[in-house]
Amino acid sequence: MAMHRAVDRGAAPGLRVWQGLSALLLLVMAGIHLYLVVFAGFGGLLGTLFVLNGIGGLVLAIAMVVARRGFLALVSVLSLLFLGGTLLSLVIALTPGASSGSTSRSAASSCRPHWWSSRSALSSCW
């Protein structure tokens, strides 16, 4: 029993570091979404979803820091799913044709920069 307590105390500083890094990552993600709403002018449904994403990231970051060992696993899984879902949404949004369901590009999307292509960073509209 004494050995278990000693190992528990020794792991606590490392655990706190990972909790802090996780909370920082969640705050960065939340900050990016709130920045896009406030300064980049995203509005409508996308702006509302960005605000909800920012609030969710803030709540999970706070929960990550204050969670005790009993709830830490739950908060960690929720945070991982939250960050994974946000990353998956970004990948889907940046994939040509994924949001419209077709393989051809629409006129509106053809004027966006194609950062992933072998051509220059300028779009085909210029």
C-alpha cells in the first residue's frame, strides 16, 4: 500500500503537466474559433457553431484543469473527441467537393486558393 502511494505522488507532477498541455490545446482551439467569429466576420449558422465550439473548448479546458482523478478519464475522452471532431470538420471543409457531395467544383469554390495543389498558391481565377 505504501508503494502505491509513493508511485501515485511521483506521477502527479507529470499528470499535471499533461493536464495543462491539454487545457492549453483546448484554449487555442477555442480561441481560434472565437477569433474567426469576432475578427474575421464569420456569421450565420457557421458563426453560431464557431461560438459553440469556442464555449465548449473553454468549458473542457477548465474541466481538464480542475478534474480529479475520478473524472479525469471522462474529461480526457470528451476533450479528445471534441478536438478530433473539430479536426475532422476542418478536413471535410478543406476537401474539394466533400461538402457539396459531387466531385466537380462549383463556381464559388473554383475561386478559392488551392494550397494543396502542385500549382502556385494563387487560385485559378487569377
